[in-house]
Amino acid sequence: MSDLQPLPLPNGVTSRIVTGVNGLNIHVLEAGDPQRPALLLLHGFPELAYSWRKVMVPLSELGFHVIAPDQRGYGRTTGWVSGFDDDLFTSRMPNLVRDAMGLLFRMGHDHAQHVLGHDFGASVAGWAGVLRPDIFRTITVMSAPFATPPAPLKGLGDPPEDKIQAELAALARPRKHYQLYYSTRAANGDMLNPQGGLKAFLRAYFHMKGAGWHENSPFKLDGWTADALAQMPTYYIMDLEHTMPEAVAVASSARADLWMNDGALDVYTEEYARTGFQGALNWYRCRFVPEYLRELGLAAGIKMRAPMAFIAGAQDWGVRQVPGALETMEARGSEDWRGTYLINEAGHWVQQEQPEAVISSWREAMNV
């Protein structure tokens, strides 16, 4: 990594590599005094540790050592598998939690006082709170609701067969779920080498999922049915024959958003041009491996003990993409539920679009 250009970071945020973490050398951004309690930030897709840059210094000023890693499969972290045909075992959820735990230990902390996870990072944060509440003391999930598995009816709770993909394909306007697409061999190449270039694709993707896109007025869906899901924008429920760049192409000529200037977009473009997307996409592929879903079934019926809150943009369809997930999380996500905070004028990238509101909501939820 020594030959890479330094990232354009705010004053007070530094970058380094932490070696020997569960087979990884993890690139970390940090802010604040390392002797203070740890506050861990876990990004989503297609994000980076850099996605937390706007909140890191303000959080450190509250008395925390703020730690934001490039997670396994992303950015300047190395040691992860990058091929479609590589074994997915290290990309499954319990190992991602182990990455986070090992990073804390290598950085001199025996626990994280607080964890905030965004998008897919919300799943890592949630499972961290379920599996090791002694180490991950409070959990804030952002943009993607998290609810621990319900108690199994029998055995260890084998996942039910989900016929939604076939039902979506059978619609009058044939569709497919974006996570199914992300699990295909073609997805990495489609996104890495799209018509119009990588930067234009990423600009369209970020813009179309932000508050500025006109279709982002989410509402509660009736259920996990093809007709209900097809009401979502095409970046979630894609046309059957589309790639993701084609799904967001309608936004490809969008101006740069105020929260994502051209220089910031260059960071994402340069990092993904170098690494590709496959390491990150392998996380999605694990959701289609029955053995890994059965492994998570070991936690069925466990209720998180850690204080937990949910923060998202009011214009974020991610809040509603799994019908009923928000309500389920609120009802049984944690024994110490701290509330739902929906932030106006923010879409999916809430900590980048409205960083001050995210911090104030989090402080209220966690009594900081």
C-alpha cells in the first residue's frame, strides 16, 4: 500500500495499516486519543472507511478513539480473496465479526464502547452485538434494519425456501432482486467496466440512492411478494436483463451531489478500479449459501442485550426494502431498544448526506 497516494482526509483523521488481523492487514482511519474508549465504524457497499470521514473528528471530540476500517474485500485492506471461484468461507458473517474483534484487540482495546454500522456494515454490527455483547457494548445500525432470527419452529431453523426470484421473473415486466444479481459471476465485470466508465456509474449509483433522486419517497410495502417488491426503484428490483450500471443509467448525467464532490467521487473510483468489486460482492453471495444460513440459525431466538438504535435517511428505500423488517427490529431487535431516527433530506448515504444530524441522533439514542 506504500505506493498509493494518501487519501484526502479531514484534519484530525489519520490512516495506517494494522497487520495480522484474522489473516488480514487492515487499512484503518482513526481519530482521537487511542487511550480513550473505542468507537468502531463499519461501512457498507459500495463504500469504504473513507465514507465515515465527515463524522470521525466530531465523534472523537466526544471523548472516543474512533476507528473506521476498510472491511474484508474493500479498499486498502489486503489478505482477502478476490476471485469468483475462491472459497467464500472467510466472507461469511461470523468471520466478519471476528475481523472486527481482532482489529480492536490489535489496536489495544478489549472492547468497543460503541459500534455504528451502515448498510451491510449494519449486519456486521448487529451480529457483533448478538454474538459478543461483552465486546461490542452498544449497537447502532444505519439504513438497513437488523433483527435477530426468530425462534426456530424445529431443529436449528433451516431457512425457508424463498421463491421470490422466480416470482419476480414471472412479472409482466420481468424483474430480479439486486442481491441475486450481486451474487452472479457477471456482476463484478459489469460494474468495473460499464459503458460510460466507472466514475459515471458510481456517480449515478450514489445519486440515485440519495435524497436528491425523485423516486426516493419510501413507504411501507404490503409483504414479501413480487408485486410489492416491484414498487421499489430499479436499483433494488432490477429489470431482469439489466446490469446494475444499466439499472442506474437514468441518473448517469446527474450533477455531483453537494455531499459527494468530485474529489470524493475520485477516491471511490480509484479504489474500486484498483481492487474491483468481487471481494465485497462475496458478502452477498454468502446469503445464498444454505450452509452459512444454517450456521446463523444457531443464534435463533437470541435477543440482543446491548443497547441498540436505528438511524436512516427519511428518503432511504433501504429502510423498507425488506417488508416488515423495521417493525420486527423495533419489536425484538434488542432488550434495550433506543429508538428509530429517520433524518430528513437524507437518502441511503445518511452519514455522508447529513453527518451533523446523524451525530445528534446517535447522541440522543445512546445518552452521550
